Amino acid sequence: MRQFKWIEWNLQKIEAHGLSAEEVEPAFDHVFSLQQRRDGSFQMFAATPAGRRIWVIWRYDREEDEIPDIFGELGEVPIFVITAY
């Protein structure tokens, strides 16, 4: 199950485009296209549960120096939505 990191900053950005976290999170299950950007973030074209087609800019929220566990895995890394429109 995906984990998302929401803070006031990104919630305000998506709300300015008439979206909520409850609409953006399920859009990750209805992706039409996904591209990695030069800065390491991702650009995704997807659909909300109501069928609204949206763009979502997001990145994995992890520290660059994060140490994997003994099996070499980092575990579930939260998704930080930069914006959605």
C-alpha cells in the first residue's frame, strides 16, 4: 500500500487547482503515462475516481543518505506530491 506525505504546502497547491488528497491518491491506480523528469521527480497523467484527468508532479520522499535495512531494502518510501492540476 502506498504511503503519501502531505503537508500544508502541497495540500494548498492541489487545493488551488480544485483537488484534494482523497482525489489525488487514488489517481496513482489509474495512470495513463509516467515520465521521470531531469530533477528526479516524476510527471504523471492519470484519472481521479470521478474520471477527471489530471497531471501530478511527485517524487519519492527519502533522504539521500538513508541506510537500507540488513536485507538491502529501504522499505516503503512515501510519495510526496509536489502539485496536481
